[in-house]
Amino acid sequence: MPKHVFSVDMTCGSCAAAVSRVLDKLGGVKYDTDLPNKEICIGSEPSVDTLLAALKKTGKTVSYLGLE
């Protein structure tokens, strides 16, 4: 399954935890957090728009980079 890659302005573990909280609320979303590169790779069914909206709830700057 292709993975959606997002750039999220995460600067610390607390930022990464905030991202994890919003993604966990979607239920069944599988993701990998790459804090040093400020990226989230998500392999799941929700649409890009749904994922983007969820990530923006963290208050961080978010952009969609494409499929991996």
C-alpha cells in the first residue's frame, strides 16, 4: 500500500506526541514519525484531505509531500 507523506513542523517529542494523538483519534491509521526530518508517513484509508485536516488540528504548519 502506498504511503502518504506529510511535512509537519515538529521540533520536539511533544510535537510528535500531538501528531500521534490526532492521528490515533482517526482510528486504524498506521503511521511512522520521522522527527529529525519533520515528516509523517501514513499508510491508511482516509483521504489526503481528512489526514491533512487532522494534522492541522495540532496547530503546526503541515503540507502534503505526496506518495512514497
